[in-house]
Amino acid sequence: MNPLLQEIHTSAGYLEQSQVRLQLLVVALPLLVGNGIRRSRGKPAALANRHRAIAIGVALLGVLALRLASVPRGLSVFLLALVLGWETLALVERRLARFIDPSRGPSG
């Protein structure tokens, strides 16, 4: 248990670095704001997807701005790739739900 607590404490120390916090803000802030706008208005799904795409686009622009400013951006690129992968899986799931009835289950 002691090595686990030490690892958590060591990892939390990275958040004290200003460059790490900047990378987290560049990716997380647009996504959180986009998610808040999407939920607060109760818009149709097509508009909610647009808000999600705009938020991801703003985060991508933020990562590009970090690159132009020569700021380390490894964490922000990783987080953005994770979000893009998740959204791609969600898109595939929505597309497949049109053809396959989700209520039928895996046994058919």
C-alpha cells in the first residue's frame, strides 16, 4: 500500500508544474464548457453533436497554439487523442444503432 500512496503523491506533484496545468486547461476547458452548453439548453441531438465538435475543434486549436508557442504539449495531445478516440467510438455506436436494434442483445 505504501508504494501506491507514494506513486499517487509523485503523480500529483506534476500538477504543480505550470506547463502541465496549461495543457490540462487547453484540453479540458473547451470540452467542459461545450458539455455544459449542450446540457443546459436541451437542444436536439444534431445540435448537441455540433457543440461537441466545436468544443473538440477549440481544444485542437489550443493544442496547435501550444505548438506555435513552443510549449511542451505531450499531455494535451494524449488527452485530445483520447477524446477523439472516444468520440469516434460513440459515432460508430450511433451509426450501428440505426441498423442493429440495441434492445435485442448479443444473443439475437
